[in-house]
Amino acid sequence: MVRERRGTGKLGCLVTLMVMAAGVYFAVNVGEVFWNYYVFQDRMRTMAAYASMRSDGAIRNRLVALADSLDLPESAYNVHVRRVPHAIFIWADYSQHIELPGFVYELHFNPQATGTF
């Protein structure tokens, strides 16, 4: 006995795939912004851990170069380094825009690290 299949169209599947592709596209864009923040903050922590071996200027220059390679906004290039006896504080402050369908969202980041030596 042969049964006929339901006569559904393939357009529903295409629309679902397009919506899923758009969701993945925007998730990758948002994920990239957060990943860059994580990498920047992780490098700050590394610099703070080895601060006794580097000058403040060298730390600042390396972090500015990293911010440039990650394509962070220019405000991220303003890296602050402050030393007190046996400790170092490193921080930056920047905002980044994320464009989503219909609006632009601004995220504020404040990566920071503290180290002792």
C-alpha cells in the first residue's frame, strides 16, 4: 500500500534556515566583541603577573599593540598602569557598538588586572 505524502512546501524550511543563519551571524558578531574583551583582560592579567620584569611603558605599549591588533576602539588604547609598593594595577575603559537588526547597542567594558610582586 502506497500512501501519498503531505503536500507541504519547501519554503517553510528555507525561511527557518534563513532565520537560523541570521541568528548565527549576529551571535558571531556579539561573540567576537566579548572574546576580544576576554583576550585583552587575560593579557592584562599576564602583564600584571610578570610586572616585576617590565617597565610601565613596556606594559602599556604591549597592551596598546594588542588593542590595535584586536581592532578595539581608540579609547581602549588609553591603558593605565599604576604601581604601589609590591603591587601593580592595570586597567582600561572603552565602549563598543554592536549593530543588531533595527538598533545599535553600546556595550561598556572595563578590563582590569592586579598583580603583586
